[in-house]
Amino acid sequence: LYSKCRTSDVLFYLCVYKDESLGQGSFSRIFRGTKMDIRDGEKRETEVLLKELDGLHKNCWESFFEAASLMSQISHRHLLLVYGVSVFGAKNIMVQEFVKYGALDLYLKRGRSVSVSWKLDVAKQLASALNFLEEKNIVHGNICAKNLLLAREGDPSQGSSPFIKLSDPGINVAFLDKDVILDRIPWVAPEVLEAPDNLTLECDKWSFGATLWEIFNNGNAPLRGWDLDRKRQFYETFQQLPPSQWTELADLISQCMDYQAGNFGSVELCRYDPLGDNTGELVAVKKLQPNKQ
Ligand code: ATP
Ligand code: MG
């Protein structure tokens, strides 16, 4: 691939060589590649991940571009870096940072034993990315452990924590078939089933709750193996996921997965740490919206 891009004032050339196929995403084929920048006559190579929109979803290219554009315009240490989209003939390819340890759900399912504080670190990093998006009034719309990528494993004996990056949301839920949306239960907020074109910040909070559940259950998908009718009934009868053994976490998840969304304001994940030595407990803090106080 070869394209000429302009980012702010810097003009650079981008060459990407598709090399290794990494399989299939929901709407894309995934490859590993190399990006080559030539700046001031110097060649620089960076490992990248390429998401090529598959033929079946070609008509969703605008939404695919929108996801890429969203990610490339904002910058936060826990948000994935997206370099841009390359249009090559009929192919639309999102070029993004390659994250070494891949998707968090797969990592946890591979049976790597990680501690509760490791999971808590990951949860806090996700919360900080979502807090950043909320301050900018940006809805992500597809938060789940599959879309959390692990950049660093972390080693408690060396005092280093894991490090995650939230990936792009992919195609907007408004363009997806009803069955695909139903299959996203319990990550997708119930109100999205009624109005998929009206994603709100509250929807991300619901997904945050489901993702916390997933992280603390070692990457196992909540409601795994349930058919779509059973999943639909789960929401129709206002059910909740099995509660965690830790009351604070169970409370936090149920406050996020609140069927009366928007009534109470936002939920934040905090550590109550009166001694200031990081031994404090995980607590959920519900901030009331000023007009509801
Ligand atoms: P969706 O829009 O539903 O998230 P997708 O097209 O993004 O779909 P995923 O299923 O999220 O596809 O990703 C497919 C797999 O590709 C992941 O399980 C992960 O292992 C790998 N992957 C995705 N992005 C990256 C990345 N930036 N770095 C390394 N691996 C990645
Ligand atoms: Mg993804």
C-alpha cells in the first residue's frame, strides 16, 4: 500500500506491507504489517495492525472511517493509537498500533494467572479512558474485554502493572443487524435495542459494568452459550449477571448495569485509601447529576 498523508503540518509517506494474517475480526480481516515513515529523508519502520473491512460489510465503510477518525483525533495513554485509514482500490484498511499481547479476553482465557489487584489495575485504566471520553462527551459504543488490548503484562515482583489500551469501536451499532445487537447482550445497554441510533454516555457505563464482570471472571463471556431469545428475555425480565463475591465490585457492576439509566448520574471506580498506601478498598462512587441532587 502506498498513500500520502498530511497530519497537522507534517507531510509523510506511509507504506504498509501486509505480511502475517491474524485471522478474522467481527467485520474485518486482521493482518500484521509494517508502517514506513520517511521524514527528513530518514526511514522509520513501525509495527502495525491492519484491519481490512470485509466485503460483506462494504456498505458500512463510512461508519468504519468514523471509528478510525474518532480514534485518531483523540489521545490518551489508554486509548489505542489509530494512524489512519488507507483506501487501496476497493479495500478500506484501518492502520493502527500493534499491541503486543492482543485482546484481554483471550489473554485471560489462556489461563495466565493474574491477581485481583492486576484486574483492578486494568479496571482503573479502563475507567480512566472512559472518564476522559466522558469529559469530551464522546461515546465509544463497543466496550468489552475483546476490545481491550494488553500492551504490557506487568510483573508484581518488579512492581510493574499491566497496561491496557481501549481499541476502536468498529462499525456503529446503528448499522448492525438486530441479531448482531442481540448477541452483544449483556455488553450492549438495553435501551440500544430499542434505539440503536441513540448511543449515549450511559450506554458506555452499562458496557463498563459487563466488561468488569468479564475481567473479574477471567475473560469468560457473560451469558456464554445463551441463544438470542434467552438473551433478549434476560433484558426483558430485568435480570442481572451473577454477583461477584466482592460486595464492592458486585455493587459497582449493578450500579453500571442499571435498567433505569440516567436517573442517578455517573458511577466512578475509586480506591478508598485513607492511609494513602494503596491498601485501600475498591469502592463505587455514584456522583449525582447536579440537577438531580
Ligand atoms: P469489533 O468491531 O466487534 O471489535 P474487530 O474487527 O475489531 O471487531 P476484534 O474481534 O475486536 O475485531 O479483533 C480481532 C482480534 O484481533 C482480537 O481478538 C485481537 O486478538 C486482535 N487485535 C485487534 N486489534 C489489535 C491490535 N491493535 N493489536 C494486536 N492485536 C489486535
Ligand atoms: Mg475490536
